[in-house]
Amino acid sequence: MNSQGNIIWNYEYIKETYSSLKDIIKTNDGNYLLVGTYANSAFERFGWLAKINSDGQLIYEKSFPKEEMMIGKSIINGNSVNEFYVVGDLENESTFLYKINSLGNIIWRKKVSTEPTDINRSIIKTIDNK
């Protein structure tokens, strides 16, 4: 949308039966990263990451197998131009923090919770970038 509220472009980034966009950020290169989930059945969910340009054109998209990430919840820019952090979970069983590069590849992941009651929906960067 522009400053007058008019739609500039409109795209649907839908995969399979169910898709859910959870978060979007503007990257340092002027593009956007989208994170969420999609499913092709009630039992097969996948984490999803996409990069689009300022015109909404798809640059790339990544699907993460359920062993790696089922639901991407939130994303932030990292400390360098080519890194990002995503919080996601595996069927609400465990919450993970992921570091990804500018191509959407997982550099590392760390389990931050194993309790089903610990629901993590967002990630923020502190003032001291930690």
C-alpha cells in the first residue's frame, strides 16, 4: 500500500492445502523475508521461508522438513547483513532458535524449550544486539 492506502501490488504465496504467514521483515538489501508454515495434509506441516523484492516478486522460497522446522513464528535481522534469526517450533513440542543466511539456509539451530506450555511466538533484538 502507498501512503494514501491504495494497493500497489497483491500476490498470493500459497502452497498446498494450508498456508499461514506469521511474520515479515524488511532486509538490509531492501527486500523482504516472510516466514510461516504450510501443510499438504492435517499430518504434514512444514516451515516456510520466502524472500520477495519490493515489487512482491518471489526471489526464493524454502521449505523446511518437519524434522527441522514445522512452524516459523517470527524473524529478525541479525548483526550482519547476511544473517537472520527465526524462532519456530516442532508441533508445539519444542521451540528452536534458528540462524539463517541470506539464501535461507539454516546455519544452526538451538533448542530453547522442550515444554509444550512454553509457546514462543516472537523474537526481538535487544538494544545491545543480543
